[in-house]
Amino acid sequence: MCSHYEAPSHPQIMKAFGVEGPEQGRLDLWPTYMGPFLRRPERDEGQDEPGPALEMLSGSFGLIPGWSKDPKIARRTYNARSETAAKKPSFRSAWKNRQHCIIPAAAIYEPDWRSGKAIPTRIARADGELLGIAGLWEWWRNPEGEIVHSYSMLTINADDHTFMRDYHKPDDEKRMVVILPAGLYNDWLDAPANESMEFMRQYPADRMAVVPKEKES
């Protein structure tokens, strides 16, 4: 599971995805913080001209379902178990309506318990490219009538993953976020709901690495 991650800078997202969007003020993200996500643009009825293939929005890290009375639910919905997302009240609407998104990340943080203590560990792609995490997005109307977007990272079992099985408490089930190969980005965004589970795969262990954060000069 992932409750802490590092969002990319705006230039990094532009380079990896070629899409403009709101500037990301905070890069160190926890549940309820606002972060970037990518989705297919919603088209107006009767729109003839083709629009951009992707759009970047800013949303709450932690999905806020439309029926929620309080955005604080995002503290519990930042990850969605792919095995149960279609049935869980918080996620089933987004899953049914194939509200797929990609959450760009420079790195994720997971606790390494092998020493007996939780050591926060920065995990990134071994090649230095951005992580594209499969997610679900949703919208919610706040008491002032404003629309708030939100998102959740999809996760899968990682008990047998030779890299991610080293993280989380020894007796807990090992989980990992679904990291998409770049070649599947478009397929994921366009996939119908009945094909969503086909994308719930472990990212290869040899393509992941512990990468310390560079010190700012």
C-alpha cells in the first residue's frame, strides 16, 4: 500500500506525457493533499472537433465518492484494492464507469521492516523515468457547490514479488501499487470496466530500485 509519494515537477510531467496542467505546489504528498492525475478529457455533447488526448487535473490524494458528506474520507481511500474495488461503496461507481486515470510519481515511499523498525524507503524506477500508477478518479461537490476531483491508487498482492515483499510489517499481506508500462497507458485509459482487471499486474522487480532523494543545493 502507498500513503506517501513524491509527485513529479511540472517539467517532468510535460517531458513524460506532453500535457500542460496546473502547477504542482507541493511535491511530497500524503492522503488529502492535492496532487496531479491524468485522464481522458470529458467531451461535451455535440462536440465535433477532436480535443487533446490527455488532460492533467489536480485532485485530492484519496478518492472522495459523490455520496460522501465529508472530504476526510480521503484519509482512508488513497489506495483501492483491485480485487474488491468493483464492490466497495467508495470505489464501485468509479470502477463501473471506468474512470481510469494515471497518477504520475517520481517515487513512492514504503516502510522497510527488515531491521525490526520501520525505515521509510524511497522507491523509483531503476531507469529514472516517472512511475505511471493506475488509478481511479472521482468528483465530489463540496458544500460551497464547487467540484473537487480526487483519485486513488490501485493495488495488488505482492507476497511473491521479489522486490516489494521486503516492505510492510512481516506478518502483514504485502501489497504494491499497479505501475503501468508506458506502452499500456492509452490502453488503460480506454479500457472498459470488464477489462480493468487485465491491467492489474506486478511491475517487474528488476525495473524497480531504492533511490535516495537527491539533496537540494
